[in-house]
Amino acid sequence: MRMKRIVVTGATSMIGAALIRECLRHGVEVYAAVRADSSRKDRIPASHLVHPVFCSLEELSKLPEKISEPCDTFYHIAWGNTGAARDKSTLLQSRNIEYTLKALQAARTLGCTRFIGAGSQAEYGVLDMDSIAPDAPEHPATPYGVAKLAAGKLAFLMAKELGIECIWPRIFSVYGIYDKESSMISDSIKKMLAGEETSFTPARQRWDYLYCEDAGRAYYLIGEKGHDGAVYCVGSGQARPLAKYIYEMRDAVNPGICPGIGKRPYPPGAVMNLCADIRTLREDTGFEPEISFGEGIKRTVEWLRRKG
């Protein structure tokens, strides 16, 4: 389908902002939902095609009252209680399931024919597999992962009731501009820039990293070409030992830094293999990652330096 006018919740998130930038490149009009008290409203691009809409997760049922035109696609990227403490409360995570279903109802009221959520690799739990495909076993081990899985499963069921298409991308490790400050990459680069000591596990685990601009483009392509009922793994499709990524981060900041690999033990239940199988995403949408980790890290370091 050809998208013309869309809604994006979580518009100030790393992936939400990247998706909006990609939509603008294709002339797609965007209603960007954001909390009225958000300190990140400046992340929403200034354009005649972008219309900020003040709406919190708790107010999603009122979202159709705030948008005056019918829309064709609804991206629900917002998710409450994320960050380092996201698994501290099962109850808080469970509320996101209702938010997802409220977003679906709002999408139908707005005339959207397609709903696209934001799942997570956490829905799979700890799997020792060379690559994780959309149909891999689902054994989430955290409140966040369980809530994501339940939200996706129920979204598919409600979408059938409402007569709207539903797609559930599962996001692996995305990094870049507007990444959470608590992420391994953001936190480590900030410490390196400040001359602070960093410490890592032995970093032998295989990891898959995707730059935010590529993630935004993947989401755009899913909206344009994704198949109804599909689950897509969103990643680069390639994995390397974590140590190699850490050395590239170090080199982008200061090649003379000793990154402290091996100074920390692996945590209990550490994931040792995390690589997205993107074959169905590639076949259905034509998505191919374009930005190497080295280039993405250079852009991220430059952004963090400007940010101070």
C-alpha cells in the first residue's frame, strides 16, 4: 500500500523520530503523538507535513478527537516504563498491553487500514541460536518481554475483530541518535568521551546492532510493503563478538583508551547469541541495512559530542 497520512505514537523515541524523518523523505504526512509535558518535543522535525498531537498513553482513546483527517497507517511505538528499570514492576509493564489495544481502537476510528506495533527480541527470551527468526520459540523471561509478547498476540486478535491489518515487528539492538542514556553504547561512549573508566564482560557474546536510520527505514518499508499478520525481526541480520563493537566504539572516541573488556562477569542468564534473521523482512519489503556499525558509531559519537 502507498502511505499518505500516518499516525506515530512514541514520536520522540529513537525509532519514532527516525521513522518520521524517513517518511518526510517520501512526502508522507505525519501526526506525531507526544506527551504535552515532554522535554523531547524538539526531536520532532519541523515540517508542514508533521503535526504534533499532544496525547499521553493514558489518553489514547481520545486521540481520534485530536486528529481532524482520516489516516491510513498507525504506528504504535510508544511504550511506558522503559529504560534500566523496565523490569522492576510487572504491573507497570502489564499496562502497556491495554495501551496497545487502545491504540488499535484509535487506529480503526481514524480510518486506518493498517496497524504496526513495536515488539522486541525480549519476546524470545534466552535462545542459544545462530540467528532468531520470527517463528523461533517464544519464552520471555522478563515482565517487559512477557508484556510485549502478550500485546502482540492480543493485537492480532483484536485487529481481526476490527477488520484492520496488523503487523508486529520485533526490534533487536538499535542504537544511534536519541538512544536511551542507559543503553550499553550510549553509556559507554559518554564515559569514554569524559575520560572515565569503562568495564565490560569478556564480550564474547555474538550481537547484532542496527543503526537508527536503518531501523526507521525498515519501519517505513514495513508500512509500505509488509504483509498482514506478519512478525518481522528488525536487525542487521549479521552478528559479531561484542568485543569487536566495543573496540570500534573506542576507536571512534580515542584509540588510546583501554576499554576494560573482561573486568566484569557475565550476569546470570546472559544472552550469548543475539542475531536477527531478517530473511522475511528482506523478501517482503526489500529492506537491506545501509549503514555500517563503524559509520553509525561515528555519527553517534559526533551527536553525543555536540550534545555535550
